[in-house]
Amino acid sequence: MIEKKDDRRRFDRLDLHADLRYQLRGQAAEPSMAVTNNVSAGGVALNVDKFIPVSTLLNIDINLMPRVLSFIGQVAWCQGLSHSDRFRIGVQFLEVDPAERDFLQDYIKMQTGEL
């Protein structure tokens, strides 16, 4: 399902539950796994196990069969989930290979029947 754009959004979002791996940039810790809530050509929303401050930079790999897309993103918002120790974060893509952004845009269009 695709959400309608409002005045703040440049890209349509696709409700999507895809495997995602993320790592805080500049840290040697092992990457963490998550599942996306939604994705657009401009960013992704996901649930995580720990608070991640706004402006934190992340390395992100999203598994969209048959391809894994890699992005560098920045946490735009982080909010606690009700009745949970988990958080939902929104990540804006900052560094994106144009071919990967094109693939993601086409993937979203295919999933919504626009392509």
C-alpha cells in the first residue's frame, strides 16, 4: 500500500516489511538487524531495540530480493513505542548511489502498480 504525499513529502512511501541491517557510522560494533515499516526513495522507517539520537549517521543495507541496497542515512526522528522498550526511527538517506535510488523508485512503482 502506498501512502499519499502530503506537503512535506518529496517521495511516496511504500508499506514494506523487508530485512534491514544498520550500523552506527564510525563505530566498530557489529551491525544490528531490523525490519522496515515503510520505505521511500528518500528514506526508511524501522523499529529498533535502542534509542538512537536524531542526527546520528547510519550505514544501512536493505534486502530487496534479488538485490541489497546500501545507503548512508541520518536519523531524522526517534520515538518510543507504546508499551514497549523499542523505538521507531525515521532515517533520511543522505548518500545514495543514483542507480540504487532508481532501482528503489522502480521497485516502489512495481509494488504499487504504477510501473
